[in-house]
Amino acid sequence: MTDAKAIDAQYSVEKGMASFEAFILYDEMHAITYCTMRGIEVSEGNLGFDAICAAILGDGHFLGADHTYKAMERDYHYPKLADREQPRTWAENGALDAWDRAKAKAHEVLDSHHPEYLNANQDAQIRAAFKIVD
């Protein structure tokens, strides 16, 4: 639950405070939402008149066409946490649900992401001023 009135920073903070897994899942959801909100660009290139003609006069479909690949890369959001495997493969790989995958991703982020916001001199000054011990 959140008191936010829009999908914004407040919403993210309040939803993500529940757990690291929730934060990871909401990040994924927001990526999809923002992709949708971006809308669809209508232009000569995106409409693909030449691709339509090639499909009609050629194989009869767009699969494998360069225009289709470019459109999929440009317009489609590929969720990072979604499992797109066949059910049998999913089961053989441990049958992880979204929460399990989010938990693994949260551990990966927490284990590998160590930003350094202060240089060594700044860190030393703060530790000296506040008597911080390692």
C-alpha cells in the first residue's frame, strides 16, 4: 500500500520499503509502465511500407525481416525477471517464481553494487570528526 497519488518517487519508496524483493519487482513493473507511457511513434520508417510490400511479395510474413528486428528492439520491453521458458524447462530449472527471481536479483545487487560517494580524504575527515571506528 502507498499514499502516493501518482507513480512517482514517493510511490517507489513506499512500495520498495516492504522488502528488497518488492523493490526489485516494482522496478521491473515501472520499466514496463514507462515503456507503455512513452507511446508509439508513428513515422514513415516505423510504418514500414517497404517491409509490408516485401512481406506481401515475398514470404508472406514479417518474421526475420530487418524492419521487424529493429522494431522489436526499439518498441518492445523485454522484462529482466520474467521467465519466458517453456513450463517443462522452467520446472527443470527449479520452478522459480517471480519472488524467487527478485530475491536472487536483490542478493546480486547487494553483493555487487558498492558505490563510493566519498573519496578517501572525505571519508577520513568524516571519520575523524565523528570518531567512527571500523
